[in-house]
Amino acid sequence: MGGVGPRFLLEALFLIALAIGLGIAELSAGVIVGVMALAWLLVCLFELTVWADRPRAADARPTPEEPDEATPAETVEPAAVTEIREAEPVARRGRFWRRRAAS
């Protein structure tokens, strides 16, 4: 994410300016809290509306392409195997708590 966007700054400035205006108007604390809650709810609804209009990751996914008719999958040859090695036997060792120290 690329930091604070201009929309966030406008929303924050709106809420701050509203709080300052309500304080200058010398309204009671209950009225200020109620108006600020309503303003915050409006900002949340605006954000929800903007979020709903944005394209989703599922919408941005490219659709799978159809196989090309010129080269069907049956004509593609597998890669050649150059060498096949036998598996080397693994030396069996005891469990670490049963090992004895070398003398």
C-alpha cells in the first residue's frame, strides 16, 4: 500500500473541521458527540460505497486461453531422459539416543 491517500486526508480534515466548528459553536458535549458519531457514520458509508465500486481480484483474473489448434497437446513430445541412476543404498544407523560414542 502506498501511504495515506488524498481521500483519507479529506475525510480526516472534514471530521476535524466539524469538531472544531462544533466546539466554537459552544454546543453541549452530548450534541458534539452525537454529531461527530453521525459524521463518522457518513464517512464510513462513503468508504463502503467507494469500496463496493472497486474491481475485485477475481474480476481482474485473466480467463484461461483455449489450446492452440496448430499445436495440439498430443503432438508435444516429452523431454528426453538422458541418464537413469540406481538408488544408492543408505547406510542404516541407529537412533541418536542409542548411538555409542566412538572409542
